[in-house]
Amino acid sequence: MKRKNGNYLHLSRKLFNNEGFKALSLNAKWLYVVLNELEHKYTGDKENFFFRSNDDLALDTGFSLPTLKKAKRELKPFIQMWQMHFRDTETKRLSKKHITAFRILE
């Protein structure tokens, strides 16, 4: 079986054909692949975005924080990113920890 029981990742062919993607560094391309995997893992019927802290995303990619931040800047034309906080359900206060929300643009 070619796909080994469905354990594969669907990627846009834009990654290979689009001139904007061709200009990206290898780190930015790898980050795009990881973000696609995380989108498949963490989004569903209710949400069309997911979130990760920079520390978590650095672990996911194997990048240092400076390398991650540089790759994120390169991907701005291809993904939406915005800062957010968790809201405590009991106190209704926003968390001190910043996380970044991501949406892959098609």
C-alpha cells in the first residue's frame, strides 16, 4: 500500500510550483510543512485556526527561537498569524503566556 495505512500529509502543490514558495529558505519551507501537519492535527469543524507558543513550535520544527522567528517572517504571505492569550474559564482573565494563532492561506 502506497500510503501506509493513511499516515501521510496532504500538501499544496504550490510548495513546489509557486514562484513565491520557490524563493523561501529551506527553514521556511520546513516550517510550512510542520504548520500544515499541525493544522490537520488541531483544527476541526468548529475552528479553522490553531495555536502554538514559540517554544512549542521550536520543538515541533527542531529550530532555535531566532531561526523560527526568521522563518515565520518569510511565511507571512502564505499564512495568517496573530497573537492571542488563553482566557481562564473561572476568573475570565487573560493568561500572561502569549501564543500565536495560525491559519494556512489557500
